[in-house]
Amino acid sequence: LEEEEKETLPEGSPTLEELAYLDSLYTTQQYTELQEAISKYTSLTDAELLWRRARVEWELVKRDNKKKDEARVRVAYDLVNLALEADDSNSCAHRWKGILSNAHSETLGLKAQFLNLETMKHHLERAIALNPRDATALTLLGIWYMEMAELSWYSRKFAATFLGKVPESTHEEALKCFLQSEEVAPRSWNRNVYLIGRMYYRLENRIKAREYLELVLSLPNIIADDTEIDEDAADLYRKLG
């Protein structure tokens, strides 16, 4: 079986066992070690390798506070584009195209961000269609709906000057995505739990809002993002009285 796997892999690609090792480095946030380990694979036609290379490049950009550095973000963006050229049916590649198309547009200015809105949504929806259990893509799509629902009048007016029709959405649509994500992967991402509470707050369901805010405040902080979420949840919880 191992020989058969090697025969089907593009040249310069990791085996399934090697992919699992790369993923373990990512899960434990050993991004420098991951970049070093992944750099020995040279395939430009292996989607599973390419989106993982894009992922670690993005994590290093964030770690180094270089999210506005167009050249560095572009490296990750180009890699995920190569992944989709290699395999347009790869759900993770579509999820990361959604993430990185947004990140790349942010380096180019507000107009580019608005012009990228439908691209980002398309790739997140495609990721979910290919893998309905992609909890991260569900949360990110929910954030897309939430941000569209909360877009200010001024921003909507500005976007309309070159988009024509600005995407519409509701907090109900956002909540639906967050709840689906939570059903797929319960309590796996503190941010998602918080966003459920936040949507219930916006929809004036104080009982449900309190339930989810108390839940997120009870969860352990594992990643850096969790500390920020704890602060946001505590602030919102105080508003409930």
C-alpha cells in the first residue's frame, strides 16, 4: 500500500504520514519548525502540500505583525491559488483561498476589500459544499454575514460607488452559520461560542446571549485569540446587567 501511495503522489510531495506530522506542528503552533519541515517538499502540483504551505506563511505573517506587508501576504496568496489550480475540489484550499483573498485585499486598501467580498464568500461556501463539517469555514462565513449586516451606512454608500449593489445579510444568517459550526465541533473555538452569544445579544435574546457568554467565559484559554475573546465576552456580559 505504501508503494502504491508513493506512485500516485506528485514528485516532491509528502506522504500521508508526513502530512500528519506537518499538521501536528501546526496544531502545536510550531510555525518556524513547520516552515523548515515543509520547505523540503518542492511539488507545485500537490494541493494538499500547497495549501499547507500557504497556511504556515500566513501564520508567520501574523506572528511577525506583517499583515499589511503586501509582498509577504502575496506569497501565501499565490500558494493557495496554485493549490486550487492543482485541485479545485480541495475543500481546505477553498477555505484558505477565502481567508487569504481577504488578507491580500486588506493590503491593497478599502476598495479592494469590497471588491473581494463575493470572492471570499464564494470560496467559503465552496469549502462548506465540499465538506459540510468544516467548522472553521462555517464560522468564517458567519463572520462574513455578520460584518455585512453591521456595515455602516457610510461604508455601504462608499462601496456602492463601484460595486453597484452591496451584499445584504442579517444577524439571523450569521447566527445560523455559528450554530452549525458549534454543532459540528462543539466548544472547539472560543471565538465561535462568543459570536453565538453576540448574535443572540443583537437579536435581543438575552437568555440565550447570557448562556453562551457564560459558556465562553468558562472555557480554557488555549490560543492567544482566546484571551481577547474573554475580554470581549466579559464586556458584553456586563451589558446584560
